[in-house]
Amino acid sequence: MLNNILKNKLILIFFFCLIYALAFSTAVSAAEKPGDNYILTADQITFMEAAGIVIFEGNASFKSSDFVVESNKMTVDTNTKTVKSSEKVVIHSDKNDIYGDSLTYNYESEEGKLYGAEGSLGELNFSGKTLKILSVTPIKAEIESAAFTPCIREDPHYHYKAKEVKINEDGTLDIFHIVPYLWKIPVFYLPYYSATYDPDDEEKPLKSTYPMPKFGYDSDRGITAELNYPYQLSQRSSGEIYYLTEGRDYDRYELRRFTNNYKLTDRLTFKNRYDYLYNYDLDDEELDDHEEEFFSSLEYNAGKYALEAGIGQDLMAEDEDNERYLFAGHYYFDNGLNTSFRQEYNFDWKRVKERYIMSYNQHSINWNLKYIDGESYNYYPYLTLNLPPLMGVRTTLGTGRVENGGVELNKERVNLRYNFAYPLGAGLSYHLGYSYRLDHYRSSYDYNYYYTTLNTGFRYNKRLNQKVGLNSSLFFEKNYPWGKSPLPDDREDQDRLIKPALSLNIDRDLKQSSYSISVNADYDLDLEDWDEINLRLTQKEDCYNLYLNYEFIDQSISFGFEI
């Protein structure tokens, strides 16, 4: 009780001294930075008026509206407007805590340095020799000699080392000279990598975080591999390399994308883009998509509006149409109306593709108007309205002229969607999902085409003991089309499925580590036979998953490593 009274008196004395200093010398001044309020507390406060120094000892705390700094001892220099601590420091914020060996911070410029920094950004744990604070609102910082990993173990399964990490105002992280390590073995070197940090996304605040290829195997397609590498060659040159393959034969799925943007000025950018897609449908046993194109263009972007012109090739088009001119642009109005266009011509100035889009999403009724020609499904034009939910039902209306599969006609569409979940108690819950679609075709046609989907069932979750959890579900799914559609891409398949699932999760002694055994299946009521039955074994660790999957109907095996 006496200590609390003494502490409150010390705080009160400090504020009287601070008021005195505000009147006769430079100090922590709200007048110099309006709206900024700092609260400083400690068990013992020493005010050196002549030097403008305030020493806080014992549970020292420096509080602002955005963060709190805690240490055993801190020194405030009201002349230089700095807070210093040579002892262990903790910086608390709404999202993260950062620890350090010592701190120097200027509360007027919001700049400083934290030495021996350790902390986390979402699921990513990091440490650095020096964390240079460049701004607090918005946050901007640099970390020198950084090491980071999603693992929480003292000896992580894998980690990364980087010469420098920049945390930018726009939520991006620029990582320079990065080396991934498996255990303590360096794997490869990348001069640059980029990630995006969104503190408001609680489930996955970091995007594209790990520059590590993903590998797996599927007995239907073969080896699977995925690599995503956002890169930066200089302050002006940046881009992305993305590669995904499932198998290597004719029945594979393969996606390649390479982009490079070179900034000539703040608004003028030279852009290069290469795209490749090969998609073989295993169910229909036919090639669905095979596309390959390359474009180089010059873009002038002023934010609200942009114009782009370039040249390229559609490598899968006919010889007379494969070389293209490109023109594109957009204009964003202050009232929320967005407009964009894109045109492609062959070298004889025959228009090959065109696209015009207007959209508005600042009202309870959002709409989209598009005119598209030169694709497999074209719109001449077509208006879509998204209505606000009414008693849980979401409604979308569409009307216009379309073309697909060589058939051109007028089309109206009504789409209704409803989702419902209700807890029944004791870990049991009921779920219902329903959608209804009506397509009405006119012109020389007068057809109606209907498609409904029903997905309903129960989920049950129970904790058997402190380490074992049981999850199960049983759903009925019905997809039912009827009527007549002259457009091939509007037609849907009919099926009725019973979908049982069961999983057993066993927690291990190590934190965020468990084993999982799961079974899920689809039973086709029309064919009176099992469509698929999957058995999956998973080892979940704090920073990776290993899985093995066996499908009994096709007798196929897949396994892989997930980060």
C-alpha cells in the first residue's frame, strides 16, 4: 500500500516538474506535435532540470497511443527529445511484442534504434542485430542481419537469414540477400524476396512468406512442384517468377508466369509479362486449356488513370493473328465508379480481342457492365447486379447478349444463394447451403435452364481427452440441372452424393505438433457406387506438414511436404 502511494506521488511530482519544464525549457510537448500524448511512469523518478534529463528507474514505462515501452531503467532527454535505455526493453503494441537489449528513440521524429531485437510478425518469428525505427504511424523500419522462421522451437526445422529486411509503409516486406537453411545447412541463395504484411488479417497476416519450393507426388499426374519468387533487381526493376507443375506428361497441369516491371520514372513503367497454361482434364480425358503469350508494354500510371501500349505474341494463335498490338487503360472516379479497357490487334490492324468494363461498389446494390469479345465466352454487353442480402438470401441478376460455342443470343440470369448454420449443442451443429440459378435464353431461342445445388448435413466435434480430438461430418449434396441450354459452358452435371468424413487428431507433447488420421468419401446415389474414398495421414509441426494420401477407388497415392 505504501509503495503504491509513493509511486503515485512520484508520478504526480513528475507531472508538476514536466509542467514547469514546458513553461521554461524544451520538453515532451503536445503543442509541438498536436494530438501526441506520452505518459511516463516508474517506481523512482529523478528530474535534472538544468540538463533537461529525467531518469526513470524500476518498472519504467513510456506510453503513447500506438505502443508502450517497458524497461527497468530509461532516460528521457527533453532537449533532444529522446528516450534511451541500456537495459532489456519490451515494446508492446496491439498486434505484436518486440524485445531488445537496448533502445534509443526520438519521440518527435518517431525514429530510433532497437539493438538485439527479437519479435514476431504474425506467425513469423524474427531476430536482428539492429532494428531501425523510421516511423511509427504508419510503421516503417529496417532490420540489419536478420534471421526469421515460422518455427517456434529453440532449434528450428528451417529458417532464413538475410542481410537486411525493410518493413515498408504500404505493408510490404523487402528482404535482401536471403539464404534458406534446412536445420543448419544452407540450401540456396536469393538476392531478393518480397512478402506482404496485413496486421488486420488475424488468420494469415503474412502473404507469400516463405521462398521455399513445395514438392509432392501424385500417382495420377506424377511429381508436383510449386515455386513463387517475387524479386527485385534494383530500386527500379522488380517482378515475379511463378511455376507450378503437376506431372510432366501430356496429362499434366502446368502454369508458368514471369513478370518484370522497370520504372523509368515515378509514373512511367516498362512492363514485360510471359504466361503459359497447360490444363489436361483427367475426368473428361481431354485438353481443356493450352495458352502461351508474351507482351512488352509501356504504362503511364497516375493513380486515378493509366494508359498502356505494347506489342506481343499469342504463341497458340493462328500465324496471321499471333503477333499483337496491345492498348489498355483505366480511370477510377472519386465517386467509386471504375472503368477499364483492353484491346489487342494483329499486325494488319484487325481487332482480335477487346474488353471494356465499368463497375461500381459503393452502394448497397453493386453493378458490373462488361463488353468482351475474342474469348471463349463473350458479352455484347452484359450487366450484373448484386443485391443486398434479404433474410440471409444473396441475389444476383444478369441481363445482356452473350456468345459461347458459336451461339449468340440474349440471356437473363437469376442466381439465389443461402447459407445457414445452427449449433445444436454438445459439439453437434447443422449446416445448410442452397443455390438456385435460372438462365432464360431469347433471340431465336426461348429456353429456360435451371440449376440447383443443395448441400446439407451435420458436423460433430468432441474432445475425447486432453490430447485426442474427434471430428466427423455427414452431408448430402445434390446438383440438379433441368431445362435446355444452347450454351455449352452454362451446362452443369447432375449428381447426388452422400459425403461422410471422420478425423482423429492426436496432440503431441511438443507445442503445435500433432498427428492426424482422416477418412472422407463420396458415395454416388445414382450410380449406387463409391466415387472416391480417401485415407490421409498427416504429421503437423509448428512450421510444416507431412502428408500421405491413398485413394482406394483409383488406387492412387499422393504425398508431399507443405510449408
